[in-house]
Amino acid sequence: MSTLCVAAIQLTSTISWQDNLHEVKHLVASAARDGARLVVLPENVFLFHGKGMRSLAESDDQSVIFKEISALAQEHSIYLVVGSHPSLLRPSGNLVADERVRQTCWVIGPDGLLHERYDKIHLFDVTVDDKATSYKESGVIEPGELALKVIDVDGFKVGLSICYDLRFPELYRELTKLGAEVLLVPAAFTYVTGKAHWDILLAARAIENQCYVLGVGQCGWHNETRQTYGHSVLYSPFGERLASLEEEPGYFVFNMTKTTLSNCRQKMPCLSHRRLP
């Protein structure tokens, strides 16, 4: 197909997966009515609580959540990307050790089946000048293997990543070398780091790889100390802002075209000019 209608769903997720799921269903249904075929949810979409990840992954609620989102994708005949969700098992089937989880991106197809998973590679262990002051994802999350994932959605090659991955350009270059034309960045950027770097980094990944780049964020206050930036946005392969949100929950849809992609790459064939491997 020569076009792909994509939707970004922006949320203020909480510690209640039931409440989060209710909001997801509402926004996904609206985006699907507007024509979306590929619908992307943010990081931590069903649980915004690091210390509760393991218990959710071990509970019976895990299968309930999967059944609900599987039915949602089938009902609306969409590819539904769960930006991240805690996984108890590694892709090998082995249990994640040390009471941690994998931070996993799920791609559910229109058939309701899991088409792909990507486990977050880079973990956010940093100090930030905000109310939380420091973050250590490695305390509750095990990094994934260096297994890059590009999936086909209606003829468009879509590369997967999660949040902090955005600061590592080599990941996106490798995804592009694997054929990616669209790069997804579901995220929960802090307000401070988002305001400073979110748009700059997304635009840079789009320009340098000549890909559509879709950043889908959490927004607002999730508890007394955690505020996320929002500002979900789609950039063109030339670095143009095509659609965006501000700092409230909501969604947008946009029709991406192969023509825009091919014109950019033909007029300025940067990818064929590379001298380094």
C-alpha cells in the first residue's frame, strides 16, 4: 500500500491498569473511526508504577490485559502497539531474575495475535533536576538482548524502540539498515528532559535516517513526584512536524505516504553516501 494511517495515543497513566485500559479503549476507538490502521500507545501504558511491575507480570491480570487488547485490535482491525508493558519472561521463555521484569513493546495484529515483541535495550539510570531527582530503571527492569525489530505493516517497514533508546542514534541507523521507513518511540519522558530534548532528538532521528519518526508520550502528573512531558509528535523524513499534541491526553491521526518517503531519499540520497559501515 502507498499510504498508512497512523495514530498516536497520549495518556496520563496511573497505577490502576483497569482505569488505564478504559481510557485506552475510548481513545483507540476514536482513532480507529478516524481511519487509523497503526495505533501506538505510550510507554508504561497500563501501569505507571515501577515497583508494581513484577507483581502485575506475575498476576492473573496479565492474561486479562492481553485478552482485552487482543480483542481491541480485532474489533477495530488495527495494528495496536503497546508502547511498553512488564514481561515476566524473556523471549527464550526463561524467567527474568532478581524480581525484575523486561520492559516490552508488544505489536498486536488485526488478527488479535502477538506479531512481535521488542525488549527495551537502554535503561534510564540518571539524575534529573525535578521532584523525583533520580531514576534507576535497572533496579526493576532487566535490559533486553541486542535484538532489533522491524515489522511490516501494510507494506511499511516499522522499527521498534522505547523511550531512552532515543538518545542512542546508532540503534536507529541499524533499524534503517534493516529497512525501516517508520521509527516508533513510545515514551514517558520526564518533563524536564522532554522540554529540553524530546523534539530535537526526534527530529534528528528523522532527518539523519530519512524516516518518519513517531514519538508517543505520557503526559501530566502521575503522582506527587513524577511529571511527564507529553507533546506526542510525528516528523517527516525531511524533519517536518506533521502532527502533534500538547500536554493533555488525546490522540492524532495522520496519513503517511510512500511518495513523501521516496522523494526525500531520492532527492538527497544520504543513506547511499555513507562511508562508515
